[in-house]
Amino acid sequence: MKCFTHHDADAVAVCKPCGRGVCAGCATVATDNSVSCSPRCAETAARLGALISKSTRHAKATQNTQAIVLGIMGLATVFAGFVATGVGRGVLWSAAAFLLLVALRYGRLARTWKQAKGE
Ligand SMILES: [Zn+2]
Ligand SMILES: [Zn+2]
């Protein structure tokens, strides 16, 4: 691949936001080591990066909350099952098992984010 601006120069990297080839003279390296072809693209890359880390944090917080809410709902359903009699108990305990399983899954997802970010 050749540099988008300098057609005779070999590209050393690809601009992250626009996908153009950049030569050693054109490449702008940001603090997160992403390469951009222009200050405009560097700005776009920085904004995208901020957006991604923000949504990652948001997803983690949402999954944590969902894990807690579902866990509480699951436990409440278990207790409701103790009070209920006959078929109702079986239905409630099945629902409780489902809720607790989903809660566990969200809890694990939230931990995955933690590990991925190396916190
Ligand atoms: Zn160039
Ligand atoms: Zn670019």
C-alpha cells in the first residue's frame, strides 16, 4: 500500500478512522498508539476511543446492576416458593432457578470486563 498523500511513498500504517495508508512523514501517532493521517482523523480516533471506553464502563455498570436485581428477584422467588403450595411451588422454584442463573451470567460478564481492562 502507498501513502494516500504521497503516492510514491510506502505506507507504514493505516489511518484508524478513514483507512487510508500513511507514510512515515504523514503518520500522527496518538497517546494510545493509534495512527492517524491528519489532525482531523486523530481527533475522530480520540473521540471514538473515548466513546468506546465510556460504553464499556456503562455496560459493566449495567451488568452489575442487572446481576444484583436479578439475584434479589431470584431469592425473593425462592422464598415465595416456600410459602406457595402444590404446583405453584414448582413454578416459582423453576422461575427462581432461571433468575439466579441469569444473575450469575451477568455477574460473570461484569467480571469479564474487569479482567479485560486489567483493573
Ligand atoms: Zn505521506
Ligand atoms: Zn485519516
